[in-house]
Amino acid sequence: MNEINKDVVVEALKTVFDPEIALDIWTIGLVYDVTVGGNNVDVTMTLTSPMCPYGPQILEEVEHKVKAIPSVKNVKVNLTFEPAWEPSEELKLQLGLA
């Protein structure tokens, strides 16, 4: 049985991209928390906006990618808009917004 830890989950999340920004959800700061308990993983995250047209697709991909980790039995994706997502100064520079 493989060890599930936060680092393994984060690596999986880095393969989920926001189609509008073309960067992964971990890098742009959409993931607020990852909790691993036994074979269960909880991901607390947000979207770039509550009206993000890719929201359902992104959430489905998060669940799919995390469930693909050996030994993961259950994945719970908690969507929140508190606090509202704000790009970091570094990300603004990277996207040419600063």
C-alpha cells in the first residue's frame, strides 16, 4: 500500500490547469488547503470567480486526478469563495497584469 501524503496530492493538483489562465491551480493559488486522513483526501479550493465557466470542469478534474493516486479511496472537494481569490503580485507580473 502506497503512502498518501500532502506532497503527493499537491503534485497531482499541479497537473490540473485553469483553461483561462493556462497555469495549474496550485501555482495560481486556487487551492487553499489539502488534508490527508488515511485513504481520504479533502481539498479546499476556490475558482478565479464564482461565475467561472470552467468551474465544473476544474472540480471534476481535481477529483479525478486525486482519485488516481494509488491508495486514495475518497476525495472531497470543498469549494469556497471565502476569501475571494486574488492573484499574487508575482502572478500578476507573470500574466502581464501589473
